[in-house]
Amino acid sequence: MISTSSISDGAPPIDPTPLVEPTPLVEPTPLVELVETP
């Protein structure tokens, strides 16, 4: 069981990496402007 918690600790560091994906999500925002034009 102790070995399992060790793996959990390694997971948190990986979370910060995915945070880079949310950045691209900002691009879809401009697309909303195009919808307002029509």
C-alpha cells in the first residue's frame, strides 16, 4: 500500500504540465467574436 502512495505523489507534478493545455483554450474565445459579427 505504501508503494501506491508513492505513485500518487508522482502524479501531482504531472498535473502542472497539463495546465499548459488550458492556454490554447484562449484561442476558441476569439471565435466567439466571429459569431457575434453575423
